[in-house]
Amino acid sequence: MSGRFKAAGTLPLASVGLFAIHGEIVDGIARIGQTAMTDTGFRARVHGVEFVRLADGREDVALTFLPRDNAEAERWHRLPLAGQELELVERVYP
């Protein structure tokens, strides 16, 4: 099963070595192991699906990702992901 996720923003979780994109599931499902992709060049395997509490008190769904190294984490952080739609597909992330 595939899905689509609308990104509202990102949350670098450096203390646990993860990168998170928060937003909402707009179609289908989101689950661990899917590959998430955007037109802006983001591509990664979903490491977790969590709820996060934002600074304003709202809760959002967050997809978490485990970067291979610091360079990949920095590249993800620089991508304009807010407002983007991530395609979630059932295939292996290389």
C-alpha cells in the first residue's frame, strides 16, 4: 500500500540521530520501511511514524528517517521540504 504525506516542516532530532518531517497523511498509509520521495530530491526509508508536539502545543504526525551520515543529514536539512508532498511507496530504499 502506498500513500502521500504533506510536509509542514522538519525537525532535526540530532540527539537521537534522526531527521523528522512533520505534517499530515493525505492519502493511503504511512508505515516503517516505505520509501519517501519528493520532487526536490529527498529520498529515504521511513524509520518511524510518530506523533510530535510542536512549540505551539499542536500535535502532528512525523515521519522519521535515519541518515547514513552527517553529510546526508545536512543535505536533507537544506532541502525545501515544507509544503512539499512526499510520495510513500513500498519498495526498498537503496
